[in-house]
Amino acid sequence: MSVKKIMVIGFGTVGQGFFEMLRAKGKLSPFSGAKIAEIVDMKIGHIREPGPNVIDEIKGGKRFQQKDVVEAIKESDADIVCEFTWVNFKDAEPAHKHMIAALQNGKDVITTNKGPIALRYGELMAEAAKRGLQVKFKGTVMASTPSFNITRLIPGAEVTGIRGIMNGTTNYILARMAEGMAFSAALKEAQEKGYAEADPTNDIDGYDAAAKAAILSNVFGWGHTMSSISVKGIRDVTPEEAANGTKLLVKVDAKQASVSPEKLQDSDILRHVNGVMNAIEISTDTLGKIYSLGPGAGKSETAQAAMSDLAEILNEN
């Protein structure tokens, strides 16, 4: 079997996690036919044939020759492009143009970036279909914890609706508020623990969860755009409401898509999902409701999602 060459775009937390995991797991049968041949990062530069100590070299201050990302994609002989740059919920750039360039140059794509899948899904999938290529994006929803991909195990089942807790930052904040902590103090603690960004807007105002709602709607053909989703975050939730079972809930079906704080009954499984955990409830016509719970973010958790996508591409090629 010929070796599949991988180009990694964006070598931050996820990119480095993927590099480390593929090095550790690369001899296992799903991955033995793949290697990372190139890395392109806007700050670090263009790295060809990265060695095993490249992360240590970068931490030590080493930088490489700068290269325009799209030009690097066009010139590369890589078979697969992994797009791990930052999220942008306004126009999905620059990740979108990287992915389009990869597809137009005959390369399968793996991404953990929610922006292009939430905002430009139709365009990306049409480009991939036209060229007989694949776009994989498991890491955009609940990292590697099974979410939309679990439906591959139940062929013939129709998904009729989804509910879920899909943002670990807000779930952690609400859990601490349920213990009596004020919102501002809980947010500060989440930032100190690395669960929340310095600018937590996407999380606490519900945009990250809305992107996941849009992605799920795209996957199941319901057609909701991110701009059409009703979104309300957790800024106005009180500690008393949190203690009474209020969660930031994603709800999507053929008719509606929303993100908002909602009081859940004690009998509701989702009410008891605490800390930074994510959970999804998938309603089907043949099995009723099925559930999946696990971590929804993190370096290794997201890298594992990309590894899962890689295994699928290698298996299907």
C-alpha cells in the first residue's frame, strides 16, 4: 500500500496534538499507511518532512521559512490536508479558502474547524463530490465523543431530532453556579483552568453551540443556517436557576434550531451532565432516544477526532 502524505495547516494545540498522536499510534493498522509530510503555520512557517522533535524545536524558538498557505497547498504532493486553524464565525476564513484549495488540487480534507462546516457546508461538499474527494469533520461537534457519526451504526434509522449540551465551558460555569458561585466568579475560574478563552464571547453567548447546531442541521439535511438559529447565552442565568437544573441546550430538528438556557426536569438525563462534559440525545424512528456522553474539547480529545477521520479516509481509499 502506498503511503498517504498528510499536510497539517495550523500547528497550535490541535495540530500538535494530532502530530503527537499519529507518531504514537502510527504503527497501528488503521494508520500505518500515512505520514505527516508537511506542516504550514502562519507564525511558525513551512516545515517539510518534520522530524520527531519538531515540537520541542518550535518551543525552543525555532522558526521556518514563511510560505503562503494556498500556494503551499497547490505545490504540495500531499494526499490529505488537515485544517486546524482558528475558528471564524463571520465568514469562515481563512480555513474555508484552505479547504477549497485542497479540494481543487485533488486532496481529501480533515478539519476540526467549525466555521467552514457551519457556514459553507454546501459549497464544500459540492466541491468534494465533483472531484470524488472527502471532507471529514467529526472534531467540530463534541470532539471525538460520538455524535452525528454514531448514526452510521444504525443504518435505516431516521433521525427526527437532537438535543444536547455541546459547550463544556458554559456547562462548567453553570455547574459552579449551581453550587452558589456568581456568574463572574465562575467565568473567571473557567478561564484560570483553561476552559474559557480570554474573550469568552463565543462560548457564553452561545455562538459556539449555535455553530454545532448548524453543523448537525447540515449533516441531517434540515437546512438551518447559523444566522437562522435562535441563540441566547448564559449571561442572564442566576445561580438559583442553575441550581434548579438550567442548562445551555441545543435543540435541532427539521422545523427549528435553537440554543438557549432551559430548565430541565430531574428525570432528564441531560440535567445530570456536569462539568466540562458534553452530551447528545438523538431521537430516531426505530430506536427512540439514544445518548452519547463524553469530553467535547481538549488537545487529545480533538486530535482523536481527526485520527478517526483519518482512519475513515484511509479505509475508503
